[in-house]
Amino acid sequence: MKEKVLHTKFKEAFDKVSATTQDFPPDVLLQFYALYKQAAQKNSFNNIEGEHQLVSAFKLNALLQVKHLTEDQAKEEYIKLAEKYLK
């Protein structure tokens, strides 16, 4: 997929996921989180002050599971995940 088309589809998928009122299972939310971070902010993890340590651990684990993906691969996976779960 061409880079510009991929970026546009990724942005559209992100906007749809962000705007939905649909509830996702926690593991799917973590997948969206990790894929977005890998696609948009490569290798960044911020431990938010006041965030429960268990939540931070789950986020870090999700990021570790996608760290092998390139930015473009993460965008493609994010789009697939959005298509799978958005109704």
C-alpha cells in the first residue's frame, strides 16, 4: 500500500475508533493502544503519574508485543483491527 494511502486509511481508522461509543474488551483496547503507539510514536512509553502500576505493566507488555513491527506494518495492523471490531 502506498505510504500516503496507508497514512490516510490509518488516520480514518483512528478517527473511527476514537469516536465510537462501542465498548471493546480490555485486550483489544491494549492492541489498539500498542499499534497506535508503534505506528505514530515509535518506541515511546510514558509512565503516567498516578496511573496504577498494573495498568502501566499491561500497556508496556502490549508495546513489547508489537515492537518488531515497522511503522507501516503497525498502521496496517491497526486498520485491520479497526475493520474487525467496528460495526
